[in-house]
Amino acid sequence: MKIIRHSRVLLALVVGGWLASTAQAKQIELLNVSYDPTRELWREINGAFIPFYEKQSGDRLSIKMSHGGSSSQARAVIDGLDADVVSLAMGIDTDAIRKAGLIEPGWEGEFPNRSLPYVSTIVFVVRKGNPKQIHDWPDIAKAGVEIITPSPKTSGNGKLALLAAWGAILQAGGSEADARSFLSKLYRQTPVLDTGARGATTTFAQKGIGDVHLTWENEAYLEVEEARGELEIVYPKVSILAEPQVAIVDANVRRTATREVAEAYLRFLYSPEGQAIIAKHHYRPTSATAPLSVVGQLPAIELFPITAIAPSWEDAFEKFFGTGKVFDSVYLQAQ
């Protein structure tokens, strides 16, 4: 009977301790608002970070995702989507949230490498055997070539493709008039403008529309892998340096008391494990902690910064995507 009694006492202590620890553990939820083609990346990042954080903190964590065209996502956050963090395609979209008073000034310096855990670029995807012989930017504007790219009005992919095309002409010695003429041809030969990168992938890869797809480097690899030999990647000689920065939405984490976990979440991207996952999904790691085995896995390509074609991203946004500016005028000419 003493043994039974002692066992009951021990069981009561164990259960009581478990109940106490359970009562102390918090249930935390984060919302990461991201751009269109990052679903696979964040699924694996979240799968690695959640158990790491729960083991360190003793709390329970869930992470929800929202994906869409980068500019549309920024607008959704401004309009009330309760993002704890944003991981958008372009810093200009994140800065629009700052201008709305939801992110503190200086957000670019909150995390290493100007809040860039990775960089990327725009490349081409073509049909098997490259039947239209597309090797560089001038080739996509040849007669009879049909181009797929998303809308620059809603998509970071769309904006970067336009800027990459414009910059490629200038880098080759052309004038702005030459670049404008090239863009007119490009959009004249674009049968549909999807709202986001993943929609454009569906149009090209699944619906079979178009001869060349201007897309994110990471999306190109996924697209080709899923096509099982029916598509190929082509690297142009030069393309734009894409800088998808990450940021905490300060106004929202203050309200939800999630700053600590949000910071840990974004800092995890710079860890060796985070950088390895980034490279696995065909993004270009930026951290010195990236394992040597994943550094340099992607082909070398000349990448020009935004300052090669405009003083800043803000200037580029106004020049190319403002109402009545470059995109509007060339698209009108193309119709």
C-alpha cells in the first residue's frame, strides 16, 4: 500500500508539474506576408524554425503565410492585413508600408546585409530544345516570339522583368529611346499579364502559352523541375540584382506582443541552416554563415544594381511605374 501511495504522490507531482508548465507555455501565432513564388521556401523555413523556437522558448508557435503579387500584398498590409513580418519582392513595397506609419524608419538596417537574407534575379524559361533560339534579351523581341511576364502594376516579378529588360539595353550601349522601343516590342508580344509570378508560371508551364517566360531565378528552377524535361532555363548575359528585403511590421507586433519571436524568425534566415534552405530553393544566400557547400551553386551572371538605371528604387518606381510614366506609355503603344 505504501508503494501505491508513493506512486500516486509521484504521479500527482508529475501531472501537476506538467499542468503548470502547460499553463505557462504561450501559444504564439505569426503572419508572414510574402510575394508570390516563395511558398516552397517559406514552407521549409517554417518547418525548421518552429521546432527550433519551441525547444528554445517552451512556447507553442504557428506561422501563417499570405502570398500574392508584391505590390498587392503591400497594399493589403496597409489596408489592415495584420502581418507580423513582410518578405516582399522589392524594398519599395516594404517602404510603402513604412510610409503608411506601420514600419519604423530605418527598417533596412534592422537585420544583416541591409535586411537581405538572399538576393535573386530575372532569367528566361523556354520550351524544350529552345525552338525560338532565345539566348539573350534582344532575342525575346524577335518577330514571332510570344512572351509571358506578369503585370508590373501588381507584381514584383513584373516590375523587375521590365527593369531588367530596360537595363540590359543600356548595359549593351543602347539609349533610353532604344530601351523604350524594346519595351514596346516586348509588351506587344505579351498576350496576357497575370497579376503575380505564380500565375504567370501557370500560364506558361501548364496552359502552354508563350515561347519565353521572364521569371524569378528560383521560380525558373521549380518550373523546369515540375515540367519533367519539357522546359529549359536560359541565362541572359546580364540581368537585374533583385533585393527582396525582410522587415518587421512594428505597429502590428506592438499590438500582438510578438516582436521577440518575429525577430528570432527573421534572424534564423541568416543562420547556417536558414542559408542552406535558401540555397536549396535556388535563391542566392548573402550571409558569411552560408555553408560552403551551397555557396556558388547557381551560375555566375552579371547583375546590375538599380542605381545603374535610376538614382534609387524610389526614383525608379516613379519613373517606370507611376501613372502615365514609362510602363503606362509603352504598354499603350503596344496595344
